[in-house]
Amino acid sequence: MTAEEAIVDVFERRSAAALFVTEVQYGIAPQRDPEEFAAALERLVERGEIIIVTKPAPDIHLADADLRIAARPAPDAEVAIEAAWNGWLRDFLSTHRCS
């Protein structure tokens, strides 16, 4: 299975419309080299098979976190991306306390 096929397979196995890029990366078995994964993801974006949206860090401590969300192109892709983000953000803000 190619790296591109493995990425698409994660969405199919999880029946997910949108996932954080890190969820996709760690959902691939066996794991791929990070550079191979990044290149495969870029090829999928270039071919229009994956959409990636980068969200801003809600906290200075997450400035270096990978908060990109990936989705397969579909009529509801933007809604799925926002739902994934809002769910994560709600969970993060309900437990995070800056000191």
C-alpha cells in the first residue's frame, strides 16, 4: 500500500469526514517516515484528494502544535472540519489552565 493509499485508508477505517493531521499520521499502520508522510499528504492535496485547514493555536503553549485538520473533499467538508475543530477546542478549553 502506498503512503497516499494508507492516508485515505485511515479516513475510510475511521468513517471520519475530518481528522487532525496527527490523527491521520498515527492511524497509519505500519508507521511511515514523517518525511514520507508529509510528502504523500502534499501530493494528495495537490491532486485535490485531501483538503487541509490550519487552525490558530488557542493558547501560547500550543504555538508549535500541529493543529491542521484534514478532510476528504465532500459537500460537507467545511462543516466536518469546523465540527472537528470545535469539538477539540471545547475539550481543550474545558481542561486547560494557564499558569
